[in-house]
Amino acid sequence: MTAETALALPSVVIAIALVTCVGQVVGGQVRCEDAARAAARLAARGEPADRVRSAAESVGPAGALVQVGRAGDQVVVRVLARVQLSLPGHPEITVDASAKADAEPPGGSGSGAG
């Protein structure tokens, strides 16, 4: 092994570790966003809160915390999760996403097409 390779190898390992960690965080963020959107759609249709949370938890990262609430005529869903990084000491980063949807009026849309 040449001296140049010996000096460059640690930099390459660090770069690979950083790229891997960024991928883990981005993946967790995307799953939180998907979970929040799916749960907001269900909540807007008037589904029970436990079904909304269950749907978000199945789409989101493992151990995600799901909060469902209302803001006026909108439902608001927030999904928070901790992403454990593949680094020594296994540090964690919290990612979160929220989604809003207009709540449908009780009884459905009444647009019967027939």
C-alpha cells in the first residue's frame, strides 16, 4: 500500500459513513412525510383516531410517535421518529413531518353520481 492510499483511506471511509447516515436520515424523513399524509387523508374522511394512528405507524419508521389534532376545519397529523445512525455510539436524530387536510363534512360529500 502506498503512502497516498494510506492517507486517503480514512477520508474515503468517513465519506462513505456520512453518505450512509444522510441516506438513513432522508429515508426516515420521507417515511414520516408519507405517514403524515396518509394519516391526514384518513382523518379528513372521519376515520377513528386509533385507525389513523395505526395507519401512520404502519407507514412511518419503527417507533414513530403520531399526533392527530384539528385546526379549524382542517385535521393536522404530525409524525415524529428517531433515526439511529450507523456510527460509533449509535447517535440518534429526530425527524418529523406534518400534514393537513380539509375535514370532510359529516355524512360524506353527497356527490352521488347516479
